[in-house]
Amino acid sequence: MPLAVGPYGQSQPSCFVKMGFVMGCAVGMAAGALFGTFSCLRIGMRGRELMGGIGKTMMQSGGTFGTFMAIGMGIRC
């Protein structure tokens, strides 16, 4: 990655908040798939209802974890 140059000539690492969100979203969706599958099967969902419940859990956990990772990346840079 190329380094950005600051106002006085010092080099600074380039920062991608979007990359932090995408990484957090991927990790959160994977965790949501595991936990969502377990919780939906535990309460007895089947078929289309099961897929909807898993998808909802994946999107919620992916968005939440992605947001926190983006904030962390913004603070880090």
C-alpha cells in the first residue's frame, strides 16, 4: 500500500474504513450463520421460515460487527 504524505512531509499509513466494515461484516455474517442456525433449529423452525430466520440473523450480526470494526478502523487511523 502506498503511504500518504502529511502536511509537513511525514508519511502516514493510508486508512480504509470501508475495508474494516467489509471485514467485520464477513466475520459477523459467518458468526450469524452459526448462531442463527442453532437458535432457529432449537425453536423448531423448518423450510422457508428457517432460511428467513438464518438470513435475518446473519444480516443483523454482520451489520453490527461491521459497524464496530469500521469505527475501530477509523479510530486506529
